[in-house]
Amino acid sequence: MRAAIYGAGSLGTILGAYITKNGGKIELINRNKSHVEALNKYGAKVTGTVEFTQPVKAYTPDEMSGTYDIIFLMTKQQQNKEVVNYIKEFLADDGVIVTLQNGIPELEIGNIVGEEHVLGCTVAWGATMKEPGVCELTSAPDSLTFSLGSLQAEANGHLNEVKALLELMGHVEIDRNFIGSRWSKLLINSAFSGMSAVLGCTFGEAAGNKASRRIVQALIKECIDVCAADGIRIEPVQGKDIVKLLDYSNRLKKAFSFFIIPIAIRKHAKLKASMLQDLEKGKLTEVDAINGVVSTFGRKVNVPTPMNDKVVEIIHRIEKSELKPSFDNLELF
């Protein structure tokens, strides 16, 4: 069996380092030549909540050859059409693309390669690229979990092999309600990644400030209400029923939800959203595939999503250099 991580940035590099460190074989592919060169010369250096360096095999896309049984896809969603059309030429006849991306990308990718060649995976941890070859794990070591599933009743035949590879890093849950798992991750990303990018801060800082926490709470509530209207059951995250903890219908429950938000995110308090990292580099973000998805579904089921709409608006204004990530942006809500 041959496997690769396509788009091995911060998350992909750490995943590849863990898999290789624990006896698996996987190739890391990234178009950043300096990152690939550093990985091959010095190994993947993981810092943050864990510390180790692991030799890995890394390539640029133009160095790919042959076919792969498993390709973990970890690029930005804006590139999906172009990227998937490229990597499908390297996919074995019964191969599978495993999406480790934000939002709900499986539908579009399934349209390109066929749903039978797609597995979806949500990641419950975060990372930051510090420099070529060096990535910081910003989540607690006990939060290194995955939720794996399929849009089809009968998953791709490589499901167990994919699970075995991911288990070389952390616990893997096979999820029969995969769309529900996607929404649990989307809920977290829309609230915390959205506000991290808007404010220029970590998840913990967005939750700690009471003014921003009110917006985080409202973003979460919008996701819950959209899913309820669309008949989607949001799955627990690492064993915690986030709907039970964070939804509210009266003042008491709303106060409890507000109180518990910093506690619920404490394992990921140091995480800085990839959208914020993109903004700091002058790149476009995935906000349309995160908060924008909540807004799109909201319109479909007639649930207002003003807070998610505003996050999309602000981040697009930051992309255009009309605003900067700052707590001053709280005044815009």
C-alpha cells in the first residue's frame, strides 16, 4: 500500500511525522520547495505541546510518480477543483482521497472522482507553521483525535487501512453520521477560527474576552439552529455533547453556555486559526468554506445567520486591506 499527504503544511507535516515515527510509511507532498528541502535535510521538527524530530520523505507535486492507494488531502479548499483534478491522475483504480479539510468539501470532490473514492475526516487538533520544516502543535497531546466517515453507506475498501494510519497518531472514531461530525467541526471553526481571524488572536483569547465571547456564543447558536432546522444531528466532540453543553433556550442555559465556553476550548486555547495565518501572509482565506457555509445553509432552511454573515464580511474586508485583524473589529458586530 502506498500513501501520501498532499498539502503537507503544519497539520500534514505533524501527521506525517507521527505516522512515520510510529512505524508507518507515508510521503509528504507540498509545493513549498523550501519546506520540502528542510524536511528532507533535517526531518520534520515538531514543537509546542510535544517536541520531537522525525526523518520523513517529502516531495514537490512535480516530483510525484506512480499511483497511491491513499491520498490525504490537506490543501486549502479554494484550490480543490484544480488540485483534485491533478491528483486523481495519481490515484489507484480503487484508491481513496481522504479529506482533512475544513467545511464540507466531500460533495465537490465526490463530483470529480466519484463518491466511492472519497472518505472524510475531521481533525480535532491544531498546528502552526513556524518556519520551513518546523511546525508547532498547539493542541494538548490528549486531543489528537480524528473522526472518519463516508458519504456512502458502503465506505471505500481502504477505510480500515486509513484508520490504521491515523491511529499511529491518535484515536480514530468511525462515524456513521459523518455529516454530523462535519458540522461539529464546522461549529468550532466558524466560532473560534472566525473570531481568531477577525480579532487577530488565539482561540483562548477569543473566548477569554467577554465581548468577543458573546459573539462566539452567537456564532455557535446559529450553527446549532441551522442544523436543527435541516434535520442534522451534530455529533459529540471528543465524547462531549457540544449541543447539550452550548445550546440554550432560556436565560439560565444561556448563562451556563457563556460560562463554559472558555472551559470547553481550553485544550486548544493556544491555537491560532489557519485563516489568521493566511491573513498575516497576505493570502486569501477559507472563510467562504467555513462561516460562508453556515450562512448558505441558513438561507436554505430560512434560519438567519447575521453573526456568520458579519464574520464573512469582515474577513473579506481584511483580505482587501480595508481592515486589519484587531479587537477593534468588535465594534462592527
